[in-house]
Amino acid sequence: MSAAHKDVEALSEAEAAAELERLAKEIAKHDKAYYEKDAPKISDAAYDQLRQRNAAIEERFPQLKRNDSPSERVGAKPSEQFAEVRHAVPMLSLGNAFSDEDVEDFIARIRRFLNLEESPVLTAEPKIDGLSANLRYEDGELVLGATRGDGRSGENVTANLKTIPGIPHRIEGAPDVLEVRGEVYMSHADFATLNQRQEAAGKKTYMNPRNAAAGSLRQIDPKITAQRPLRFFAYAWGELSEPLAATQYEAVQRLGELGFEINADMARCEGLEDVLKHYRALEEKRAQLGYDIDGVVYKVDRLDWQERLGFVSRAPRWAIAHKFPAEKATTVLNDIEIQVGRTGALTPVAKLKPVTVGGVVVSNATLHNEDEIARKDVRIGDTVVIQRAGDVIPQIVEVLTDKRPKGAEPFEFPKTCPCKLATPAEREVNPRTGEVSVVRRCTGEFACPYQRKEHLKHFVSRKAFDIEGLGEKQIEAFYEEGAVTEPAHIFTLKARNEAGELDPPLSKREGWGEKSAANLFEAIEARRTIALSRFINALGIRHVGEETARLLATTYGSWTSFREAADAASDDEAEARETMLSIDGMGDTAVDAIGRFFAEDHNAAALDRLLDQVTVEDAEQAASDSPVAGKTVVFTGSLERFTRDEAKARAQSLGAKVAGSVSGKTDYLVAGPGAGSKLKKAEELGVQVLSEDDWLTLIGGE
């Protein structure tokens, strides 16, 4: 097992040194992406885990602490696009608390350090998820504005900061020298409007309000910043010619009196119970704020005690950030929308009041099916807890029924498709078991406009025809105007465009030109010949995905043979069914779906029209004499020598079966950097683990 996958307690000194080197490089890479490029590659939770691991190793092996240790760094070096500003007082970061116990330890440390019998009074305020900035006023005049940068030096963005309405250019009654510190941020509503504007202009959209605020503030041209709806919360200070007050709370109130926006949710708290109560209240209120927060900051209220406590490493001893669980948030369910998928499934989607979860703004969540809605008793207007883990679609995990508005009625799931045909939607019954499906499906099949459109999107997707320049957005537009309503229409698009049947011609439309239209037609022509497995997958037959399509292509070899077998299965011919069921990996469900698809006259006619336009290549027969023929292989981690698709295709061409998960039937696990749970399971089951180089040696690759 590599050092990266071992618990800290299990590391040897040599392994710990190597792990600290790896973490220093990885954290520096992510700091650069987050602070300099405003384009984070991982979630805040994943980043926090890296820093926690680094700190834990340094605590166990203090002699190994590196000169470039992340525990000594704040942010990233200033960009060369702006003049560098040296902060008179460093802008340091905060330590993090992830549990109630961490907060209890924080208070206990303060009491020990100050020799206090009781808990000190603390302030608690929302931790704004934005971009830190420092504003320097001399004799009441704003003379300099800078980003935090690496904590010691930041970027001179004075002209940009002056465009923000909430930042006064001149203040009265302030100390001769006053540095006001706070957070530049963007509200949820303004963020949504900005992204709509960016998309309409064909420009990049932002992942979340924090990225949008950072990108907007760090524009070279202040006129662009002025067009962005930025705001500023003041919550601290840097250099002062005289104190603002005797306590943290009073000093922040003084900033409010000087004309800065301060947070109304800042409170004074006495002891652990009080701060945790405020934390819970802000966590529940989070979705109602209209801007992003990712935790609550606690600070010792008395400023003389802050001075005595001082600093340790990159953070003050007198403050800590109590982070919210990174992948959960509370928000309000505004509506339940029914969406119809490619296979006719009616899927309920929760339309949420936008909230940021794990670094991504979430406004939709899955509700799975009508049974799930009934089980959780989800109603429109409810306050709900949503969860997002990795790339998984957000889901509602809990309904806070004590916050349910009066008059909220149980949701009645529709019995007809929401399309204009209002076709009946039914729950299928398995004829063999009598089991009723949890999914309600539109019975309109390909007459249903929703299903036809979704089929077309699947048809041009990456694992199907993969036509460059023809994605979901373009298919949507062509479908809505009636230019492409079945697959064959894609391949007649150029001829119809030249014949004047597309009005206006493609090259004259918004977002298109002579070059882009020509490129699309060229890409379509390049896909007139397609591999059998891709073609079968592109048809969008229910229960027949990429892997099943490959099995069918390998077994039948040609389109003609497969179609004959499918037609026979549609007539319920016993021999044809048995032959298809004998394929390893095929089951009754898939065979039934193939039979239904080819039994429908509409499908057969559409297929014939498509086959007039394209040529389906016979399948390449997998090698039977290779060292991995008949073996089951799983790929995991970040492969460096080849892409996942390349590795999979190569293995299959050598007669191997590629699985997505590790089991007792797995013969080899090929693990790249960052391999996680699959590697652990393989080791538990005794599955042979290979590096990429080992794999290439085994199959005779380079």
C-alpha cells in the first residue's frame, strides 16, 4: 500500500517525509488554481482533508516539517497582472473546526492560555465565501485596495474596488490611518443574472458566486468590474493609528457607523452552548441569506486578550472557523417538476432556492420517484436538507417538518405524461415476478416528444455517434424548429440546408457562421460509417447500454445478424431468445426490451431510413490467445499512460471483460495514482493489483 493510502499512525518516518513532499506539491497546485486562477479543481472539503492530513503528519513528525510547508502558507503569491502590495499587517488565515468537540477544544485552549476560570465571551459571525480584501484609508481617503494574496503581499486592485457601491471612497470620523478588511462577494440572485448574461454573450460561466466575485474583482479593466454586481462586508481591520474600540464586537459596529456594510448576524456569545446554538441557527438560516457562507467564525471578544493570545503559524490563536458539513445544506423546496427521460420515465425534480453545497450552486435535486416522495412526505414549500457527494446528483435527505408552511398539501404524482399528448403514465408489472416498478413511464414511447428529443441527444452523445459540434444544445434547437426529429434527419441536414429548406440557412443563424456550419457538416459526414457496438448503443434501446451493446456486437458480428436475431426475439421465438440469453451478461430484462423495440413499426421504419444514410461496420473479433483473454479487469485511479476509454477498448480487443467494480470474480485491478476504495477492496479480496506499466508489460504494450 502506498503512503498516500495509509493512516497517519501507520506511516514510517521515511513514508511520512515522502507524504509531506507530495502534500506540499498538491496543496500548492490547488492554492494556485483557487487563489490565482479562480478555478478550483477540488471541493473545499477535499482541500480541507489535504491540509488536515498534512497537519496530522507534522504533529506526529515535527522534525520533518518542510520549509515550504502548507501550514506556513496563506493563499498564493500575487498575480503578475497587478502591482504587488506589501501588507502593513499580515492578512492571515484561520484554523478550522469541523465538529463541536473541535470548538470545545478551542475554548479550552484559550482558557488554559489566559488562565481563565470561565469561558471568555466570543463573537460569532457568518464566514462569507468570497475574496478577502484590504482597504487603506489615510485622513479619511481611500488610497489603496488590495487582495489578500499570500497573506504578506497582495495585488493592487484599488481601481476595481472603488467600483463596488458598498465601499466608500471617503469616510468621516475615522482614525488617520485605518485599514478595513472584509470580503468581496456576490449574491445568489446577482450570480444567476451574471451567468445568464455570460452565456447569452457566448462567454464562460462561473461555477459559483465565490469564483464569480474573484474573477470579477481581478479584471485588468476596472470598467468590466464596474459592470459586475459585487458587494463588500467589513469584519476586521489591519493597520490602525488608534484603536476603534475595546472589543471585537464594538469595533465592527464602529465600522458600520463609518459607512461600511457589516453583517447583521454577528452576535456575542457566552460559552460553548451559546456559540453552538448560534452556529445551528445560522446553518438553518443559510439558504435564506441570499449569499454564500461556509461556516461560522468565532473570535475572542476582548481585544487585549486577542493581543495576549497572539498567533501560531499561519493563524491567530484567538479565532477559529467552524465549518459547515461540506456536502450538506438546508434550503427551501419551491416546486416539484416532472421531467420525462429517454425511456419515458417520469422523474420528479426538486426546484430549490439556490444554495452552495460542496463548492457548487445547487438549485435542483432528484426526488427519485413517487414512492420516495410519499415515503419522505416531501411537499412544496418545505424546508429540506440536501446532500451532494462528489459528482452525485444532489438529493433531499431530510424534510424539516417543524418548518412546514401551513396549508402545504401532499404532492400528487401525475398519472399522465406532461407532454401535450397527455399520454397515460403507468407503472410496469414484471410478467414473470408480478413486481410493480417504482418508476412511472409514459406509454407514448417514440410518439412522445420528450422521449424523441432525449433519444436524439443520446444518439449524438460521446459513446454513440459522437458528432463534434452537435451536442444537446444544438439538438434541442434543431428539434424545436422541426429540422431534426429523427436520427436520419441529421444526415440529410446538409442537403436540406443547400436546398433552402432550412430558413434561415445555418450559416446565417445566431452563433453560426460559414466556418462553423461547414465544420458541422464535415463532422456529420465523418460519422456516416460507424462501429456496430456504437450503432447499437446509439439506438437508445432501454436496458441496452454501452457494455451490453458491445456484448451483442461481439456475439453477432454484423448488423444483419443482430437484426435478424432481434426481429426473431421480437416475435418471441424461443430459440432466438435462448441464444441471446446465453450471452454472458445478458438477462431477460434486456432481451425483452430489444424485442419490444424491434416489434414497434415506428422504430423499424426509422431504422430503415437511418440505414439508407449510414454504414455499420462489422465488429472486430476479440483475440482469444492473448494473456488476458477471458479475464475480468477493473481500471481505477488517474491513469497517466492512456485514457480510461483507451484502456478499456484495448482490454476488450484482447478478449478481456472490463468491469466497473471489484468483486471476487475480478482477475486484475489496474491502479493509477489516486486509487481509493477499489484498491482497498482488491487488497481485501486478494485480487492481483497492477500498475499501468505492469499492465502494458502483461499485454505486450509499449
